[in-house]
Amino acid sequence: MNDHRSKMMIISPGLLPTESLLDSLVLISNEVSSIENFPLVQIKNVSSMIRRVKLLSSLFEEIQESDSPLPPSSILCFTELFSMITRVKILIQECKDRSSLWSLIQLEFVSNQFFVLVKEFGRAFDILPLNLLNVTHDIKEQIELLHRQAKRVEVELFIDPREVQRREKLLEVMSKNCLQNKKTNKGFIDFVKVEEIMSSIGLRTLSDYVEEISKLEVEAQNQAGTGGLIVVSNINNLMLLVSYTKSMVFRNDDESEECKPLSMFLYNKTKIHDNDSSLLSSSSSRSMMSSMVSIPDEFRCPISLDLMRDPVIVSSGHTYDRVSIAEWINSGHHTCPKSGQRLIHTALIPNYALKSLVHQWCYENNVSVNESKENNNSSSKRHKNENAVDHISANKASKDAVKMTAEFLVGKLATGSTDIQRQSAYEIRLLAKTGMDNRRIIAEVGAIPFLVTLLVSKDSRIQEHVVTALFNLSIYDNNKILIMAAGAIDNIVEVLESGKTMEARENAAAAIYSLSMIDDCKVQIGASSKAIPALVGLLKEGTPIGKKDAAIALFNLAVYNPNKLSIVKSGAVTLLVELLMDDKAGITDDSLAVLAVLLGCSQGLEEIKNSKSLVPILIDLLRFGSVKGKENAITLLLGLCKEEGELVARRLLANPRSIPSLQSLAGDGSLRARRKADALLRLLNRCCSQPHHSL
């Protein structure tokens, strides 16, 4: 949906001369007041808004007729009112031009636009010097009433409950259809209910249906550039539903053969009589009819031009038959065959809505849904070789609502003003905070590339919301791959290194540690020259939470051997040892874990050996540390003893607490601690039995 702010910049009059301003107000208010043929959805909000503008029109006309000069204090208010009434006109026109079904899906969003305008009217009335205007008492009373109503509406966003109920029925029909289809492949649409829904929003004649299909086509084109991964596909599915419903409802309206239902077409061509209906059950008869039936274009795969028996959606939003698009991708193609757009990932999302319509069409036209056994076998083999990740479709009404919300928010991320992007990023952040289904759906509708782009936003709040949203999304493992594929690392590292707020930097570290759980991500993150130094920098400057996230990220990265040297060279060892003694930091266990991993690198071992204060700290941790802390403390001591031999052993033996602590762990510690404590005690015993050399 287009951003209206740019339009307002063009038509806003600024501070016009009094006469021009009044003329403009009278003209625009009369245009709005005379609007007829209300949109089929948002009728109450539209009619209420027009009534408000009519009252204002009376005010403007009476002032104009009085020829009295406007008080200077009213100019700003009237200028604001002109801008708002113009926006009312645009909003109502958009409601009229928009698809009724799509308006029903976006009910809250459109209602909120009216709500915002009413609030702005209330604020404009706050600065209107009504007592200084030369108008009648009746007009003043009407404007005062309008003012009170506008202030009251500030806490009353109006959404027509009847329209909510219609939308719920629509989603219920479609979600039940998808759910049944997934389980049984027999989830046919109840066209009686669908026709009732269509009729309730004004689709009653053939021309109504044709116009609605045309509006959906325009909406699909408008939404194509907003980045919603399957928003265009959803609109296309609505288009299919309207088209198919039209053909069912008006099947007898046109006597021409090609407008009759396909089942009637077959009947006329093959002369199958009622008493021969048993023929339809035979596979040969079904095969014959399949070859004779004219497949609707909407049901044909754009690649093979055959019937889509298993339709799936790719990242561009277009739908293909699974076998055809899988072969296309597996042959090395990385673009959408239909649009040429590069696929940001190769996930294939089942299009259950279209699949059900195809199966229903097959059933009604006696066409076999399944291919031959041979084709099925080869198809299953190809499925095993697919590189695509098959996601589970959101098939319940609640998930549909999440999907619609996410699609709308992604559109606003792509096309909205800074304020709209900030709010959209915040809502995506909240939506991704809980529930794996939410995280999956948000990624499926194409949010990730736009979030990645906005990481470099100059707006500190946008940056903070976006990096946090990416962290929340990355908790779902499949999304980690998508985030990396979108080229997020450099932007996340930039936020980590020089983010506009400490919260943004720390959440960038959290995103890094979440992504670094995957081996391929460890390699890619480590390859960034800035990632590890930025994490070490946060170890020094961050809050306790930020330091902990940075330490965990460093531990994950250090598991990949080539990253160990980078961590050591960035000065991490000295900082980690200092953090062992920092009770306020609260990351003793995480620091120990990183140091223990760095023992596996010769440069890391050398740095750890050079830390004079480390051994006494480790001895204390043998007694007072956590279970994991004790295990890593023993790991470090054992590694130092093996490398330094007598030097570290004598320092351990000189401390009266070390041997009792080791013996206690050897008897009562965890399995790993017992094993390492035994090894360290044996090593100390050998050192004791050898002659001591002077130090």
C-alpha cells in the first residue's frame, strides 16, 4: 500500500492567503460531502467521516459568506484542516478503489487510518478560536459537538464487528479448507458459505465479481514491490477463489459453451448419461477425460504448463508445481522462472489454498488428482534430492492472522516513512519475540532482507528494533541460514562495533552468538575482519548482559579452529582473565569456557601461560565455582601443567587449598570433573616424585 505522506507534501497548500484558503476549504469539503457509492467495506467509518466533513463545510461556507476577515490565530488550524480533509478524500477514494476482500483482510489497518484522522481533527479543534469566528450559534454548537466526539474517539478505535465477523468466516473457510486438504486431500471449499461472504460485502452480480477480480489484480501489482514473500501469492489465491466462485455461481448466465462449467462441457462432448456414471470411476475413463478437459490457466504450472497437483510458493511469491520448480532449482538456477527475480532462498512453501481448489476442480471434472505410480515414484526420488526446505504452512486462523500482520508490516518496512518503519520494526520485534511459528511466518513473508537493509538506518530506534528482531528471528534455526544468505553479517557487525545505542550493540552480539551456533556461520562470521574485535570491544565496554552475550559468541566462534588465533590476537585473553575476578560482570563461567577452548591454540596457550594471576583464581574456583566452572578450571590447570610441567605443579602444590579441592572433585564432582581431577592428581604425584629443580 502506498505511503500517503508523499501525496500530502504535494497537495498541502502551506499558509495560503485567507481568501484562497477558504475557497480551497469550501471546495475540498464539498467534494468529500458529495461522495456517493460508498466502498463495500468500511462503510460506517466512511459515512461517519463524511458527516464530520459536511459539518465543517457548513462552517467554511458561513465564514466565506460573511466576508469577515479570519482571525490570524485561526489560519494555522484551517491550514491543518485543509490537509486533513484532503487526506480524508484520498483515503475514501482508496477504499473505493481497493479490493473489498483485501480491505476485509486489512480491516484493522484501514480502520486505524480513519481513527488517526479523527484524532487529528480533535487536535486541530483544540487550537480553533471558535469564539472569534463570525458564525451563527447553531454552527458553533455543531463544531463544539464535533470537537467533543473527536476527543472521545481518541480511546475508541472503531472496527465494525459485522465486518470482523465476515473476515473471520472467510479465514475460517480458507483455513479449514487448507487443514483438511493437508490431512485428506479432500478439503473442498463450501461455496454456499463463500457466496454468502461475497454477497455480504456487495459482490452480487457478475459485474461485481469481474470488478473485484480486476481490483485484486491491481492490488497484486501494487504489492509486488513491497517485499512480502507470499503476500502477492495470497492475493492471487483470493483472486482464484473469486474467479472460481464466479464460475460456480454464474455457470448458467452465459449460454456459450466455453462459459459453461467444465463438467457440462465434458458431458456434451462425451455424451455420458446418468446410467453410465460408473464409467467415471475407472482409471481409463478418468485418464481420457483428463486429456479432454481444458485446464484453467490459473491451475497450470508456468514451467510445465501442466496441472499443478502439488503447488508450492517460492521466495518471489509465484507458485509452481513442486516437481518442476525443484528440478529448476536443482539444475543450478537461482531465479524465479516467471519474474526473473533472484530467489533469496530456496524454501518451497506449500500453497494449500490453491492445492485444494485444484483438487476440487479435479473432483468436479472427473480428472485424476494423482499421477501414475511410475511418475509418483520418480517424483518421490526427486523429492529426496531437493535442496529446498519444506516449511509447514500456517493453516489455522490464528496463524493466518499472524501472517497477514507480518505481510503488512513488511510492506511498511519497504515503503513507509521513517516513523512508519520505526513502528513496523518494533511490532515485528515483538511478534518475533515469542513462538517458533511466528518466527517462521515472519521469515516466510520476506521480512529478513528488509530488516537487514535497515540495520544501517540513521534512526537509532529503527536500528535497535531491527537488530533485536533479527536476533529473535534467528532463534528459529532455519532463519539462521536465511539471515546469513541475506548478507546480514557485515551490517550486524557494524551495529556491534558502532551502534547508535548500547542496547543495539548488545543485541547485535546476541544475534552473532545465535547465528554462530551453525558451523557455516562460524566460518563466515570469523572471516569478517571486524566481528571478533567488535565482540572483544563489547567485553570491555558492555553491560553485564552485553559482556555475557559477547563471551558466548566468542566461545561459539572459537569452536572453529581458525577463529582461535583471531580471538587471541584481538586481546581477548587478558580481558577474560580480568573478568574472572569481576564479580559484577557475572560471566565467570563464560570467560572460563572461552579460555579453556583457546588452550587448543598454541598462541592462546602462550597468552594464558603469561597470565600470572590466573592460577590462584583457578584454585579458588575449584572450591567455589559452579559445576561448569569447576570443570573448565580443571581443564585449564591440566593444560597448563602438561605444558609448563613442574612450574605450574609446584605452584599448585604450594597452595594448601588445591589438593583438597582436587580430591573432593575426584570423589564428588561431575563425571568430566572427576576424570580430569584424577588426571591432574596423577600428574602432580609424578611431579612430587621427581627431583625438584631450583627456580
